[in-house]
Amino acid sequence: MRNRAGIILIKDNKLALIERHKQGRHYFSFPGGGVDEGETDEQAAIREAEEELGIHVEILHKTAEVLRTNRRKQVYFLVKWIGGEFGMGTGEEYNEFDPMNGTYEPLWMPLNEVLQKNVVPRLLADLVVKSHMQGWEDESVVLFEEVK
């Protein structure tokens, strides 16, 4: 199973997320996806931002690794938006509706709503809200999430 790389993008006190409706679940996820063979985590995060959001980003720093029981490692980077048009993703997930993969809808969620919504991974959502208010750590943190 491939590792996953994602981004944390905040603009005007809003967090870029992907709204998902999948197999009867409704949730919001951080933009990102699988790391391809021969690709670094950073390269994957940049590629996924373009595919899922339609934007070009610059990595500021690695923020967190999420380790989930019985799942792949997820790496997240705080990024800066440097170009492109938000909401114009070109990834394969936008081509045809597939009931197994559900829907993908990029959106901006006000940071003061993030902890009230079903944003996953939850520990990362908590970290993002706290860090935005109190300041970002220089070192990335490791978050352990038990999957039930």
C-alpha cells in the first residue's frame, strides 16, 4: 500500500479541504493522495494540490506524519499558494462519477468551523487549528491514530 502525501493550505483564515460523499459517509479531507513510485513525499504533495485543487503550491515545511494502525503513513506539508485557479482540479477523480470513490468537491472551510465538522484525519485537524492560533512548530510532529 502506497504512502500518502497531503497539504495544509490556509488563506484568509480558511482551510482548503475536499468535501467527500463516499459509501454513505460525509466528511472533509485534506487534499492529497498516494505517493507514486520514484516520487518524493514533497513531489506527491505538490502534484496532488494541482490535481485536486487546480493550484500550484510551494512547500514551506513538513508539518506532520499521521501513523494509523493497519494503514499507510500519511505526510502533510504546510504550503503557500503560488499560482493556478482554485477549484479547477484535473485529477482522474473528477472525470466520471464512481460510486465506490464518491464525490470530490474542493472548498474553503473557515478555521473556526473545522473542529465542528467531520474533518479527517481528526488529529491533524486539531493540530492545524491549534498551530494556526498559537504558531507552527519548527519540527514536524508524529500523530498516532487508531483506526477502529
